[in-house]
Amino acid sequence: MRFSDLERPPLDEKFLRGRLVRPGALWTQIDVLAETPSTNAVVAAAAAGGQAEGLVVAAEYQSSGRGRLGRTWTTPPRSALLMSVLLRPVTVEAARWPWLGLLVPLAVAAAVRSVAEVPAQVKWPNDVLVEDRKLAGILLERIEGPAAVVGIGLNVTLRESEKPHEAATSLELEKAATTDRATVMSAVLRELASRYQSWVSSNGDPDVVLPEYRELSATLGRAVRVELPDGTFLEGTARDLADDGRLIVDTADGPRPLAAGDVTHLRTAGR
């Protein structure tokens, strides 16, 4: 595929490697592809072949990107930060791995706040929002090895006319301090490495994640409607996270801890 949008420069693989790949760092290899069906699929294949932790694969365009619940994630070429990373938190007990899916959007939100100066928040389980507009989505897949393949899709220069739905947004639409994808990508990977390494060294202790998650959560304290995996719905107030990362929703029938579900924030007076 040939790209012609001069307002959307390509990612510089050599520059990114120089900033992020060094002895002792988490990130060991950074590859930038012109086009691929799915960066998650590329990294999953590498993991199955024995690739060590720390691989990062970014793409200028994804033809078959996937989001949660089998949804597609497509954006115009070079308008988004599309990447997947390979992690192997083998020292962390399996019951605590769900916290990794909450840690990643925190890192993305923190990076956006830091370099783009946009007040990003996290929506349970793994979206990044600005107010109630979706800025980024995270897809985490656990594969044999064991390993975790973490896909990140962050809208950077998506324009109003290119939005896939009204609730979408981008750094450009939010008037960010920077829309340079290399700057944003570097910040995301640094924030992710810092949090991930602290979490692994604590054997996945939820307290490494939970205080910041509560601070940056757009979901906790909100009235929500949740579509459950079986197609049923429940409504209530998202109160907190359980020790295993499940969302606790206070309903008319009492508290319900949810391991999975599609959350809709309900508008209340003043919001």
C-alpha cells in the first residue's frame, strides 16, 4: 500500500529502537510494518515460535484489526498508533493475570496525559476515554507458553469525517499538545514498561495497579448498563474492583462481581 498523506508521516523504526531498545530494558525488538492484517496475530505467531518477552510490532495500517468481542478496528493509514507487544509474566500466578488487562490502559492514559496533555481516563475493562469519547482500545490475548499478547489501538490524527462512530475521538480532535506518533508511542511503551515491571516484581500484587486505577477510572462511581457474555443485561452503580480485577456493580439485587461484559456509562444529572 502506498501512502500519500503528508500530514501523517511514517513511524521511524530506527529512531524508536534508539530510544527504547537498550541493555536491561523491557523492550528488546521494535518492528514497524507498512501493512498487516493484525499486529496481534504477528506477535502471537512470534510467541508460538519461542520469541522472548519484549517484542513490539507496530503497523501503519491494519486490514483486519480486532477489538474486544470480535469487533473490527480499522483506521485510515498512519492515523493511529497500532501496535502489539509480547509479555511473559511467568512469575505471576495465573489468578492475577487479569490485572495485566487493567494495567495496560492505565499506561496508555498516563502517557496521553503526560505528552499529549489530554485528560484521558480508563473505562473498565480496557478502553481509554476522553470524557465518554473513545480514544483507545486494548485487546489482551493469553496464549500457550505462557504469554500475553497485548494489542493497543490509539487514534492520533483521526478526523471528524473519518470517525467510525460518533463516540470516537482522537488526539487531534482533542487538541492534543502533540500528535507525533513516535513521541506518543515512546511514552506509551515507557509507561507500560514501568508499570509492568513493578507489577511483575510484586508477583502481580493488585495494590500496584488499584490506587491509580481508581484515580483515573471513568467507570467507578458511575451508573452503568452491562451487557454480559450470555447476552443479558444488568444495571447498577460500578462501585469498585475486586481483588481479582472483577468489576463490582451494586444492583437492585445486591452486589455483582463481573469478570467480563460490555459496559455503557449511563448519563446522570450533571454529566
